[in-house]
Amino acid sequence: MFDFGLKYSMYKFTHGDLLFLNLKQIVIPVVRQNYMKQLLKYLSLVFLLTGLVIIANAQGNYLKIQNYKVYYGWAKRFPQDWMILRQFENEDKTYFLMVNPQTLETKIDETNFYQVKPMTMKEARAFFKSTPYQKALQKAEKQSVMVQDAGIESGMPEETGISLTADLCPSHRPLDRRIFTDIITEFKKVESPVPIALSITGVWMRQHPEDLEWLKQLQQDHEIYVTWINHSFNHRVSLKAPLKENFLLEPGTDINYEVLETEKAMLKNGMLPSVFFRFPGLVSDQQLVYRITDFGLIPIGTDAWLAKGQQPQAGSIVLIHGNGNEPVGVNDFIKLLQSKTKQIAGKQWLLYDLRESVDEEFETAN
């Protein structure tokens, strides 16, 4: 038999984008002609399967969502196990929103493609207990006693670089597009598409359709790769109420609406919800943190809110606001980029995909 090395990388994008299969290395020791024939058959099969994955995973707009609900369980389609988070119907088809518990990647797929075992949340977490996804949920819960900034604050401390998160809270101001044009300019030669995590609210999506389309076009053009973080639907805030009665802690808040309606709004706009959640104002209490993890979502905080003068360290999850309300934080981030120009060019300071950053932190955790 012949022996050959095949290394590939795939990127998945939302809003109808395709997967790119980059065959970086194929080493073929040619011994006999029939071995070459076998290799060609093998590569043909790879491309065929890739095409099927492209068709199955292209993210579209689900405009007629019905019966959107929390649904937990195990879904199997060789060779991957998935944890089911949601179930919904759209145009006479039933879909799952699922997470890969090893990589924290999510996807939408039809339910009849999988072997399925429904579970309670407790059963599902026990079933996937040794995975990075469950370890991240557990760490977020351990930090739930903090009133502000509960959840995961950093990832991959051994790496030189950051994970950038930009919050899109309700605002009458337009999107601060400098964030995106500047990171694309700085990183285009060494890192493309540029990973960024956007914490988005339902109200912002409704108020800024043109800005949202601009962001989605950047992703479609492979300029950026977005991890969409649930930031609640309304993001209510009071200038007078104390923190323990503010934001999502405001009496009468319907947390089911705040979480699930935001996910539905993402899906209707052709965006793929991630497993991350950011509390409005970074404010929560222990009970609220557990309500969020019961949705299968990982609370994401920050150890570097630039507008507050917090300086990023290696592996920091950096927070800026991209909704036009925080020019100081945006200016500080742009200055940070400019100060790292040489390191970026030498691939010594990079932006990291939030999912990979959190995943790597817990991949080898005990």
C-alpha cells in the first residue's frame, strides 16, 4: 500500500458562505501506477464529501421560524458527536442548533441527518463532562459570585495576542467602522480572515440594518470571521438603579425572551449563534449566571476593557464598544494596533478566534 500525508484546513462562514478546503501538503511516493489510481479515487471522494458538507452547512436566512425552543441531547453522525442546544421548524423542516463540544463550533442542520438521543441538561452535561465545552461552563459557574464581569475573562495565556470582542449595544449612533477597516488593514498580510467576536443585541440588529449588512458583507468577502455572541435582546439599563437591580437584574426581566429572541433574530438575519453570552453592562448575579449556563451558553467577561484603562495581557479577552458610544475605547484599540505593527508583521502578535482561545484553555485542563 502507498503512504501519503494529507493536511487540510477548513473555514466555515455564515450567510451562505462556503467552506474552503486548502490542501496545503500532499506527499505522494509513487510506487506503482495502480496506487496513483487509488489516490485519485481517494481525492475525488474527499472533494465529493466536502461538497456535501458545503451544501449541508451553508448558513441561510431562516425567515419563517416556528416552535423555537430549548432542546438538549446527543446527536451523532459519523465521526462527530454533537450536543443539541435548540430545535426549531422552518418551512416544513425541523432543525437543530448544535455545538461541537471539542471545538465550541456551532452549526444548524436538519434533525433527520442524525442519530439522536434527547436528554435533560444535567444528563447532557454529564455525557460530555470531559470536553472543553463543559469545562468552560463549569469555570464560568465557579466565577458566578461576582456582580460584575462574571464568566470567562481570558484564554490561551501562553499565546502572544488577544481575542477581540466588540459590543453592539442599542445606540442611535452608527457603527464605528474604523475598528473593522483598521484590523483588516493591519492583519491582511498575516491573518485573513481576521477573527473578531461581536456581542450583538436584538434591538441593535433592528435599529441598524445597513450596518449589519455591511458587517455580513465583510464576512462574506472573507475579510473578517465573526463569532456572534448573544448580548440579550433589549439590553435595558437604568442610570439610577443600583447594579443589583439593573440590566438583566431589573425586576420583571424575561430571560427566556432576552436569550431566545436574540438567537432567532440572528438566524433570521443569516447569522450563526455561538455558545457565548455577554451580560449587558457585565452585570449579573449567581442565579443569573446559572440561568444562562442552563441555556448551554458560556458567559464571557473581559480582563481588558480598554475604555476603563485596563491594559491587555497575553491571551486577554479585550472589550471595546463598536456601537459609536465609546470612541475612547476604539481610539485606544487603534493605538494598540499601531504599537504592534512590527509584531503583527512578524506574526508575533495576532488576533485569536474566541472559540479557539477558550477551547485551548480547557483542552488540556484537568
